[in-house]
Amino acid sequence: MNTPALLLDVRADLGEGPRWHAAEQRLYWVDINARTLHRFDPATGRDEQRKLPQRIGCFAFSKSGGVLLAMEDGFDMISGWDAPLIRFGGAPLAGKPDLRFNDGRTDHHGTFWVGSVNMKKSANNAALYALAPDGTCTEIEGGMLTCNGAAFSADGCNFMHTDTPSHALRLYDVADGALTNRRIFHQFEMGTGRPDGGSFDEEGYYWSALFDGGRVVRLSPAGEVVQTVVLPVSRPTMIAFGEYDRRTAFVTSARTGLDEAALAREPHAGGIFSFRVDVPGVPEWPFGG
């Protein structure tokens, strides 16, 4: 059941952020470096793409319809696939060329929690932000290089994320929309892969894609690795769940930074992979009040 299959041989430079749209029965995802938003229909095999004026780190489906996009310097909203971009909530990262928005997730109340990344690795000034439905954007926690792995548990009581170069997953309690009681959930060993994007399942286990680790892992609520799924690529970037029962895992990957020899060993680098799991993933909560 857990054997990964190549779903889409798209060879993305930096494939990221898969999200299953339950109403459309399509998988949305992004190629950050190509500045493209994609939506893939597994039933037909058709992958549509929309070119954007900036790199897009991640996105959230909107409660009112359409998609909220976390761009390089701020947020844009589209009401439909071909609709124009409308700036939403200002540009919190304007004037900070080393930074862009990266990975994020929406909570049960419609707030979008999104991290940034310092692309030049020049300073520990990346941060986690919370974008409220009214457009107010608040910095929650700073001091990072690559804020990644954002996910909420099924009951909304826990939040996970990582500063990827630290190799550490951070777990928080969530109460009244605030994060408390930060602790290290799991510390991966150096050289075994860095935690990138991740998702909770309905049993409170957390799945993490290990960039340069060639695998995704499932961790118990106690922080122990209980399952490993090896992939035919070294740079998986994100795992999320979908289809009718949310028991299909979708894993994006990247080609960026791989030399010719590595690409020869990994001809499907940048592809999207899928496999079935026993426990459904947590649904994607929509943005908005």
C-alpha cells in the first residue's frame, strides 16, 4: 500500500505545497522557482498551470471561493483560476529582497499561518506570520532561516513547524488563536535529510518530507519515527493528503541544486509521487471568517 508511484513526471525545479481541493477533486501545487500555480486532475491526467508575476511560496483555498496566494512580498487573492490578482492585506515583506513567503497552513478559524525564508541565508530574519481574515498580518516568531512544515492537528490544539536548517520539528499548543508551550518534537540527525513540508493525519501523527533525505516519515504523537516511505528522488519537499477519503498521500519534489550526475540517477526528480495510507490526513481548512 505504501509503495510510491510517479503520479506526474513534471520535472519541477522546486515543486511545493500540494493541496487537495475536495470540491474540484483536483490537486493544486506550485513550482516556486518557475513562478507557476498548478492544478492537476488525476482523473484525466491534465495539469494546468498559471504563470504569476512573483514566486509563490504557498496558498490556501478561500472560504468565499478562489485561492489566497502567499507571494514573495505579500498576499494576493484570485476569485477563480483565470481571475486577476487582487492584493490582500498589504505587502509585509516589501523592501526586504532577501526574504519571500514560503510554507503555510490555515487553522480551524480561517487564519493563515505562513512562514518566510531568507533566500540568501544571509541572516536569521525569517519568521512565522499569521494573516487574519480581515487582512491583518502579525509576526508571531522570528529568528529563522527557513520557516517550513506548517500544519495543525485535527482538533486544532497543536501546531507544528520547523526552521529547516535546524533539523528540528517544533510543536506548540494552540489556545484562543495563540501558540504556547513550544518544544522540540523531534530532532533529525545531521546528514539524514532536513524536515521540509509536512501534514498531520487524523490520529495525531505527523508526516514530514525530508529534503536531501529521499524519504517521508510518519512520527507518533510522542515524536518517534514509526514509518518510513523511501522515494526514488532525494529532494521531496512536501506531503499532503487527498482524494475522496484523504488516504492518498501526494509528495512534491525538487530538481533545484542537483548536478548532471544526480539528475541522471534521479530522472524523475521534480515529479509528484503518490501512495496510499491507512489513516486519513487532516482536511485543508479554508481561509476566511
